[in-house]
Amino acid sequence: MVVEMLIEFVVVLAIFLVLTLIGVFVYNKLKNSSNSYLNPREFLPEDEIHVIRQVLYLSMMALCFVNFLYSLMSYEDNFIYFAVFDIVLSLFIAVTMDKSSLKNKALFILLIPYGSLVFLLYPTSPFILIELIHIPVFLYFVKVYFDKFMEYTNSNGLGVTIILLFSIIVVSFFVTQIVEGVNPLDSLVMVSNAFTSNGYAVLGDSILGKINSIFLVWGGYIISGAGTATLTAAILLKHFNKRVEELEKLIEGDGDG
């Protein structure tokens, strides 16, 4: 039994390390790419980029908290989806975090989703209990991403009103689950549709269909906001250029006189 558990531990550790190395390679390639399609500043206004960065930090806070909360709950029918979610979230954080310090190296070890990987590879293994040392680390990353949000917001002179809006969405996410008796994914779909004025229904029958629905809803919401901001900026710029031309003519007229 001990030998089997040791083998499982080594396999899980090796898989996550390989996935992290691949993720870091891809992340660095995308980050350092000169492709204009990968640069949001090429097609989004600066204000919209700031908002997206703020939302990203707040979303990571929410995802870390949700992962912590639902890891403590029992969802036997859908546990495989929570296991995949745990692995993907852990991998994203592991890939994007700075692992140069000793503290962050220790956090990386705690981030490894032992229980979720063992569940997918060895469903009957008692080694799943090691997940208990993995769960609390997400509370720490809630604080990490909140600090990043505040640092980014203050350094760019942005407002924190978005926290109120984001809090409403998160609270609605939990309330919808309770009052409607739906699972977390259905709740997220319903809240997303309600927030973006697309109704209050679950769109999609499959897991991938519901995720695609969320992607389309929020993607359309962001693009529509970017379009509005771009149009407003264009109108203001045109008005400003017209005023500058009038001022230049006025100055030139005074000079001739």
C-alpha cells in the first residue's frame, strides 16, 4: 500500500511539473510575441484594458474562493468537473506566478492538486485525502490577487467602484444557487445572462455548451463596451481637432493683422 501511494505521488507530481513547464513555455511565447493580434492595445481602448485587468484580478480572487469553498463540499455527481476546474486553476496560477523565491517555491508545492489528479488517475486511492493540504492555499491567493488589484488600481489612478459591481455578481452567484436549487455552472450562466440583459435562463444542455454560452455572453459584453468607448473617443477627438483648427486659424489671422 505504501509503495503504491508513493508511486501515485511521483506520477501526480511528474504530470503537474510537465504541465507547468509546457504552460510556462507557451505563456512566455505569447507574452513576448510581436503578433499584433495578441496585443489588446491594438484593438481595445486604454480605459477598456484597465477595466479588463481589474476584472481579471477580481475574477481570480473569486475563482480561488469558489475553489476553496466547493472543495469542502460534496458534489458526487459532478466531482469530475470540480477536479478539472481545480487542476486548471492550480495550473494557471502555477504558470503565471513568480517562483524565484523560497516562499513561492513552497506555495507551488502546495498548489499541486494532488487529490484532483489522483481522483482522475486512481479514483479509489485513499491518497485523495492529501487534498486537505492543497485547499487552504487558495485563501492565501485570494489575498494575493486582491493586493495585485489594489496595486494596479492605485498605480494607474483608477477607481474601485468596480468592486461593488463585482461583489453584486458574486453574491448573486451564490444566492441563485440557493434559491433556484441549481449547480454552480448553471448559476454562473443564469447570473451572466441576467447581468448582460440576455434573460435569466440556462443556455446550453451540455457542460461545454454552457461554458461556450458564458464565453459568448461576456465576450459580447466586453466587445460592445469597447465599441462604445472607441466611438465616444472618435467623436471627442474629431471635435477636439476641429477646435484646434479653428484656434490655429484665429492665431494666424491675428498674426496677419
